[in-house]
Amino acid sequence: RQEQYRALRDVPAITRDGVKIGLNLNAGLLIDFSHLDETGAEGVGLFRTELQFMVAQRMPSAAEQQALYRQAFAASGGRPVTVRTLDIGGDKILPYMAKLEEENPALGWRAIRIGLDRPALLRMQLRALLKAAEGRPLKIMFPMVATVHEFIEARKIVDREKAHLARHGYRLPQPCELGAMVEVPSLLFQIDEIAKEADFLSVGSNDLMQFLFAVDRENRRVADRFDPLSVAALRAFRLIADRAKAANCPVTVCGEIGGRPLDAMALIGLGFRNLSMSPAALGPLKAMVLSLDAGEVARLIEAEMTTMHDGQTLRPLLTSYAHDNG
Ligand code: PEP
Ligand code: MG
């Protein structure tokens, strides 16, 4: 099987009916970038920069951050890399940072909230990124955005850093695109506005499902109680795909669901054209894409969703459809 997937490395990910699907990798540390060549991925759809912070004994310095980003960009060999700013707090604890006593860390002081309240750390990271790009294209996205206002505030911080670097003679990344992760359900109700403000969106389905269904993603007891192919989840995904398309805003799914063939098939049926996943998932995903008729799956899902009620899920139907169609 591994051999089979390796043989697909240079085969473009195009469905039987001619729909091109962008397959990207999720990365955290430098070693993950070596999988780009191995898998034939288009680029890195999610660079989890907090990993460098989580494996360190102390806060990485500006120079250390910049060095990692520079090496990562070099290792990507010109393929696009979407860098996510620090997503710390919640379940991502830094051993050297004073531990906050929070009743509900998942709902607490984390990710972009820390970045906006204490911008020194975010500014240091942004500066390292902007410098490391050395004039190359750069895509930066912010985690856990809950309101459009937060995104606008974050963009102001980026703009200030860019102006500062420009004044000091640095070459700025060209273009420098800014995106928002869609992983807090409140954004679903500001989806038109965020799609207009942001240069791109990326669906963090792990957290989006956690918060949509009020199910702790780390708690095995409840994690299986919902299905991303159930009607509530599918409607959420469809809303994002439809509204992003209407706003002409590129959108990727970078949560684990994008790397699971059956779930990814549903996402493609709902209109998503870009997925980002762990390296091991890419081969099987590409095999699925090559055997898929995207139009047929879209019609199947559309028809089912109009008649689905209560807690029903499309999983059994899509499983048998996948079986019947290789
Ligand atoms: C997500 O929430 O789906 C996501 C991609 O980010 P993380 O898993 O790092 O929270
Ligand atoms: Mg997340």
C-alpha cells in the first residue's frame, strides 16, 4: 500500500470529473517539511508554530524563531506555507510560562486572545516571520478568531510591524496575505464579513466540532458522541464553503477531518477544494480523489441533506457509496 501511494506522488490530485483538489500538509517542526517531497504535497496548509515553543525548555528568542522560519521556508522550496501564529493556552501549555488557574482552559485565555491582550509576543513572532520571508510570498493566519473585530485588530498589528520593518530597510513579503481560522462557531454567523475582511480562511474542524457540539476533543468519553457527517456539522461546513465562494475568498480545511478519506469526500462534495492534513494521510487521500466523481457526490449529499433530520449522519450512505465506487 505504501508503495502504491508513493507511486501517486507526482500524479496531480484531480477527480474523475476534472476537479482539482489542493492537498497540503500540516507541519509543526522542521522535520515535517521533509514530507513535502516525499508526499508530493502542494505546500504546507498549516504550520503550527507553537510546537517550537512547546518542545523548548524556555521561550524561544526572536533569533531562534526567525531561524526556524527561515529554514522552514527554505525546506518548502517555493511551495506556499501558511503559518499560524502562536496557538498557546487551552490544551497547549508552555512549561516555562506561569500556569493560569482557569476553570475552563479551552474557553480561556489562549491563542489570538493572548496575542491581542499582550501583543509583545505576537509582535516578536510577526517580526521574525516577516524578516524570514525575505521578500517571498507569506501567508499568516490567526487561531481562535471569535469576532471579525479581533481579526481587524490583529491585522493592524501586522501592518504596524510591516511599517516598522520597511522603515528599517527590510524587504517585505510580497504578497503578505492574512487569514482567519474558522474554528469558533461565532464566526459562522459573521461568515460573510470575515470572508470579506480576510484574504483566506482555514477551517479548524477539530476545534469547530469541539465547540459546535460542546464536546471536549481530548475526552474519549464524549469525543465519539458527535459525527462530522451529521446534519448540524454538514450544514456548518456547507455554510462556510458557500459563503467563502460567494465572497471569492479561498478556503482550506486543516483539521483532522480533511485527512480522513470518507469525511474529505463529503467536504469535496460540499464544495471545498483545498485540504491540509498529516503526512501519512496524503497518499490515501489522493487515491480517494483520483477515484472520485465530485459532481456525483455533491448531488448525493445535496439530496440527502434536504431530507436529513435529527441526529442522522451521512456516514453509512457515504460508506456504501465509496464501496460501490471503488
Ligand atoms: C483545528 O482546530 O482543527 C486545528 C487545525 O488546529 P489545532 O488542531 O492545532 O487546534
Ligand atoms: Mg484549533
